[in-house]
Amino acid sequence: MAVLYIFLLFFFILNMEAMTSATLEDYHQLNLPTGVVGPESLAFDCNGQGPYTGVSDGRILRWNASNQDWVEFAITSPNRDRVLCDGTNDPNREPQCGRPLGLKFHPKTCELYITDAYFGLMRVGSNGGIATQLANSAQGTSFKFLNDLDIHPTTGIVFFTDSSLRYQRRDFLQIIINGDSTGRLLRFDPTTTQYCDIQVGRIHHQMPERPEKDRRFSTMESITDCEMLLVPE
């Protein structure tokens, strides 16, 4: 048995070295425009173009591979003031400038779905522009801090998280300090535009959910409790 353990350890080290070498060789850094910070989610569109990412000043940027630069693709705030917002990383400006966090392209329509921490669940077409708000509340309770989302690969249903009913994103540390457990996992059906309904309630500060292809459950990470949750669909 000791020989087997040594062999497995040796095999593991060799594979780790090979993976590290391949990772370093394939590594490329895409620097954001000067003054822009806070990239959150990354997404690639149906044509494999991108990545797309939301940044702290409320814009969603797309990497233009041909010119090797970033271009503005979309915004989430309908009344965004460029003078006030472009390049800002002031959390107190987020309610006006927007703060897009979760990004995911729908596998069938190729539209980009967005969870903005202040403006709710949103969607924008393949040409970008100002995103359309799909929902800003569920079951009579307004969203406080939409965080991330994912889309079921076969049903197209959108699952997304509202991290707290008490604190906004700019006060996210209070969620952890106070052990806030008012977060929610919600769902939205784009085909019927069915109203967002609560899938799971009273959970701690959560991060991306991942609907499984076999449709039996979604996985979700709870940061405050350091747990991974399996949620039946």
C-alpha cells in the first residue's frame, strides 16, 4: 500500500508540473483601460467573441481581439452620467452609475442577461446599448443586492441571487459581519416572462449558482457559512 501511495503522489506531482507549464505558456493578460477597475463576471457570446465583463463604473466592456483593446458594449443605468460615472470606483455612485455583476449569454437567443446590484435583472441584445430591466422585485419584495446568475443549458430558465434584503452591494461587508441570512435564490423564465419566484429563501451571502444539465439540482456557494448548497429544481 505504501508503494501505491508513493506512485500516486509521484503521478500527481508530474501532472501538476505539466499543468503548470501549460497554464503559464497559455497565459495572457488583458489589461483594462486606464483607470477602470473591478471586473466581476466574464462571459463569451454565442460566436465565442469576448470576454465581456462588468466594471466598477457601471459599464459592460467587450474585448476586441482584432484591435487588442476594450470597447464599451452596454450600460445598465438608464440615466447614467458619463462625466460623473466613467472611470469611477466610488461605491456611493453605484446607485446612479450601475454595477453590473453577473453576466451570461442565453444559449438560444444569444442575448446577454445581467444582474445589476441596483437595477435588477436585465437583458440586452447582441448589439449592446442600454439594457432593459426585466425585474426589480419578487413576491412584493424589492431586490436589494442582485449578485450573480446562470442559465439552464436546456430549459433556458435564468437562476439568479439576491444576496441580502437588508444591505446593498456598497455595504456588503455588513452582510458578513452581521451574519445576514436574508439572501434569496430566484428564477425567471424568458419564454413565458413568468414573474420571478423565490426558489430558496433565508440563506446567507451567496455567489454563483450552477444549474446542472440533468435538471435535478443547482449548486450555490454560501460565502458567510463557507458551504456549498445543492438546491432541488
